[in-house]
Amino acid sequence: MNNRRKLLVPDVMGHTGVDHLRARQDIDLVIYPADIATAPFRTLLADADGVALWATPFRKADLDSAPRLAVVGRLGVGYDAVEVPALTARGVLLMVSGTANSVSVAEYALFLVLALAKRGRRQDELVRLGRWDARYDDMPVEIAGKTIVVIGFGRIGARMAKRCAAMDMTVLVHDAFVAAEAIRAAGYEPAPDLDAAVARADFVTIHCPRSPETIGMFDAARIGRMKPGASIVNTARGGIIDEPALLAALQSGHLAGAGLDVFAEEPTPRSNPLLQVPTVITAPHVAGSTRESTQAMALETARNMLSVIDGAPIAENVINKDVLAARN
């Protein structure tokens, strides 16, 4: 009887996770290119018991190529590129890397808030252009005493709220899935009415998943309700902010700035007009990636996959908990 299990991991997986899997004598580890084409990927899936994903989408057609598959692990926490209902219907667990990159994303979101408040991009350009005479034309602002709306109070949003409060900001939290009492007990003001909240906010920061309910959450109407002169930060997923509506609000001066780590299309084209707006600070979907977090995500993903192989899935990292309940 063959008790060996085959696990697939991308070549961008940190060595902590790879080493953890290689230490198991019952695991056949296959490292595949992160940019692998569909056909060879499905060939590898044919006899795989588990697969870890970086940026590779995973749809029902991929699942159909993997009759033995028991677990899909994400090197991260986002899973909008994974067809979750198909996994659930087949009884395959989808697992994310828990809090492994939560600190990294929260820190980056705070960095973007500070960069917008302190006019970081402009100040750097003035020095490089020798324009010291213009340094008082667009003065930085303090974030102490300002109001920020944190959208999403999960692993990342809760850490962002804590950091903002430590910077003496007034923190409003909007999360339809967290009780107001829990938000209040954590020391923040619940904001169930998002439109009313954004009308008060100097800054808005987004930390919710991309889903049918959140796509276009910040459309022209909601952006129009935001406080004049406010700024918005998105380190969650592209598509939650309507980019043409954001561009119009920035060009009109209604919004003071935006910090964007994510875009509707990634990589975003160099022709994206948002890239020409001087009050926009951008990053290439890197908020969750630090030297520390990439290793932590790798190790957590390895542990996730092995927990399923060993028959004791790490419950808090499971997304489709219906599958877990059925197993129990």
C-alpha cells in the first residue's frame, strides 16, 4: 500500500515552507514554476493530493484534472482567483495563511496613509528637481486628530485600527460581519452606515475581500459622499474602487489623494491615467510581501497542507468551513 502523498508548491515559496515539507518522508514534493501554463499545470495535478498557489488561478476545470486533490493552500489570504464553490462541492479544503502577512499589510497601509498626509511623493520630487522654493505650496498635514474609516475588521483591519489609534487618530470601523459590541469593546467606533462614515473621514482604508458584494463598493456615488479633501488607501484587492470614478474625484480636487497597492487589472497598464495623477501613490501589489512575511506564509501554507494530509486540518485557516463541518 502506497501511503505517500504528492504536494505541488510554486517556485516562489519561501524556503521555510519547502524545508518543512521536505522533512516529511511520506511527501513527494514537486516545485512548479509560478508562471506555469495551464496544460502542464493540469498534468501535475493529475495525481496531486495538495497544491499551494501564489498567483495561479484555480478553477473548476483545474479541479477536474485533480481527482485525488484534498487541499488547496494559498500563499496569502486572498482567494478571489479560486473557484471556491467547486472546491466545496468536491469536498476539497481551501486554506489561507492566517495572520502570516497581516502585520506587513497593516504596516504598508499605514505607510500609505502617512505618505499621503506628508505629501511624500511631492516632497521627494521637489528635492530631486531643486524646487525648495515650492516646499510650502502644498503643506503636509498631521494624522493625529484625524478620522479614519477602516473597512474590514479581520486579521489585517484589526491591526490597522490598532496602529491608527496609536497615532492618535479617531478610528471608525465598518464590517457587516462583526458585531458592533465587539468593535466597541476593542476601543473603536462602529460604523454600520458606510456612507455616513465616509462623509466624516479624512482617510479611508480598505481591508475586505473582493467579492460580488464588494466589487465597486467605492463607485462614483459613494466617492461623491466622501468628505472633500479626504484620501483613500486600498491594499486589499483591485475592483473594490471604481478606477474611473476615483480618477474623476482626484482630478476635480474632491479627493486629496489615493494610495493604491492593487488595481482592477494587474499588472496595471502604464497607460492607466491614475498613474499620471501626482497625488496618487502606487505599489505593485506588494503590501503583504516582506522578507518576514514571505517566510511566514510559506511555513503556514506547508503546515496547512500537512494538517489535511494528517487528518487534522487547522480549522481557523479553512475558508470553506462547510467542508470541514461535513468531515467532522
